[in-house]
Amino acid sequence: MTFNMEEFLENLGKWSEEGPGVTRLPFTEASQGAWEYICQTMEELGLTVKTDAYGTILGHLEGERPESVVMGSHYDSVVQGGSYDGAVGIAVGLGVAAYFTKQGKKPPVSLDILAANDEEGVTFANGFLSSKCVCGLLNEDDFQNPNTGKTLKQCLEEGWYEGSGRGKDDIRLATGLSHGAWYIEPHIEQGGILWENETTIGIVSHIVGITRLYVTVPGISNHAGTTPMSSRQDALVISSRIISRIPELALKYKGAVATVGQIECSPNVINVIASRVSFTVDIRSASDEDRRRLAKDIRELSLLECGGKAEIAQGLDVAAVPMNPEMTARMEGICREKNISYQIMPSGAGHDAQIFAGFLDTAMLFVPSRDGISHSPEEYTRAGDIELAAEILVSYLEGISV
């Protein structure tokens, strides 16, 4: 099989719910179809495929030594996202594997191509489902949809990702993947730095920490026409006061960002005062101390505006993670040798790499996203940049001494 990374991305992008861009949420028909396509592609490339009940896929290529480089990213998406976020990492990993299978030679060490599920955390009030499972950190009780109440355990009972006898393998680092020694995640840069600077490759120095808060503000539902303004307890007005001050709080901490990305209003009727508003706050910083302080500030503001009645739940909470300096230095050296323009940079987005970094030597490689656009149907990365990332990682593997 001749493997074409651009064609792989185009075909994978077809597995989506209806609507603009790519919507491929975990435990859906779109996700199931993508899962089957990735498994089939790995097998056609001559990889030994293992899968678990969470939708994790691992394609193994035996090397001269049993210890392996785990390489890849996630195949789930946000709602109306693009075809490149996460998927590029899988495509690059498969491209590296295809290089060795086409040459008919073993890589110096084994290669495990990872296609991870539910990295985004859209379906549940959490994220990094596959990577947490592989690293032995998974607590199924932590995964529940805050809006519908549906749990991960309920999804597992429905038997997704278990077709054709699949979905029953153990691919945890402590057991079935105990030969894993390094983790490399190629990914699009979800910002405009590389594109704006006309730089081909980003070598990640560290990944910022992330905290997600789920805030619910109570009010009293009443008639929009007969209730005096002075007598109202309008949950939407109270929420707007909180939300409008969050940027001001974030500016107190250098480099920190806070985003309200989801709002739900009840009863959401034009002539009824809101009785309940729920919104999310995504907080990120390279400083864990600043991130925690900012989260505390937002909690205190919410309680103050609600007279202590706000409900505040914490979902995702992960620390900032540095990448392995020896691995990043080697990638930097390869870029210099090949005269490929590169930049050392942090990642403002969360990635599976930050989970693996607690267990394996870990590095990330970025390729530019046009105009810095991601999580959007307009997301686009040039095929040539993706191919260069694969070329760099082939050289990286070939440089590992047997």
C-alpha cells in the first residue's frame, strides 16, 4: 500500500455528523466509522492493530529493539471543527510507519502509532480519555456529561468500538504497552505564530496547564412584562456581570487566558426572566500557581455576585508540562541539518502529550495552521508541511542507535 497522508486526512474527514466542518464526537456513528477506517488503514500498512473499549487504536511495527516510540494524536473533534486537529498527528505517524514498511526494513526501535479518543473532552466534563487509560490514570466516574448526565460507563455498556471482535485489548503502559519508552505527538499549531512568521516547524518547549470550571447561576423565573426591574433576580444578568469581569481578572496574570465558551440559559424564552444560567470557564497558564489563583478569583467573583448561591464544579485540571529537553534538542538538530525553518515555542492548547509526559520521555512537533485557525471548518495545513514533519521524525527514529 502506498500511503498518502493528504488522502488519509481527506477520507478521515468524511466521517462526521452533518453540518459545517468535522463533528466527530466519541461514542457516535461518525466516531465508529473513523475508528474502523483507521484500523483498516493500519492493517493495510502491515501494522499489528490493538484496540480497547474506549476507542483507543494502536498500530504496532516491530523494530530492531523491542522498546518503542509511541507516536500519534487524537481522532475525535470539537463540534464543527476541522480535518487537521489531532488527525495530522495520526497521519504523520502512519507516514513514518509507511516509510519503513515500504523500505522493507525495521526501524531501530519499535513504533506504536496511537489514535486516541476523546482528547477534546467535549462529550464529558473531562478529556484525554484514551491517554489517561493508556497511562493508568483513568477513573470512569470522572467522565460524565454535565448537560445530559450520561456517563462513560453507560457509553461503554452500549458496546461502541467492539465490532469484529475488537475493543478487548490491553494497551496500558504498565501491561500491554510496557515496551513504550518515548512519546512523540505531531500536531497543528493552533495559533498563528508559525504561519505569520513563515516558519515551517514548531518544536514545543512546554504545554500550559488547564482548569475548566462549570458555573451555574440561580435566579427566579418570572414574567418579563409585569416584574419590576428592582424586584428581579435575573440569572442571565447576574451571569453577564460575572462573565464581563473574567478578562479583567485574567489580565492580572501574565500570559494567562480565560475563556467562557459555552452558555446555557433556562427557560430560554423571550418573555420570561431567566431562572438558571450555566456557563463554562476554560483557564490556561504556563504557571500552575497563576492558573490556580485565577480559578480561585473566578470562583470568588461568582459566589459574590450570586450571594453565595452559585454552583461551581471543576472538570479538567491538569498541570503545565515541560517537554523532554534531549528530545527537543535532537529535533532542533535535525531541522538545522535539513535547513528547515523552526521555532521553539510553548503550546497554549492541551494535548495527550501532557498526560504521557508523566510516564514517558515526551516531545511535540508543530506544523503551521493557515492564519492560525483551528477548531473551525476553515482549518487548513499544507501537505508539504505535514510531509516535512514526517521526514523529521523518520530521521529522528533512524538516529536512535541500536
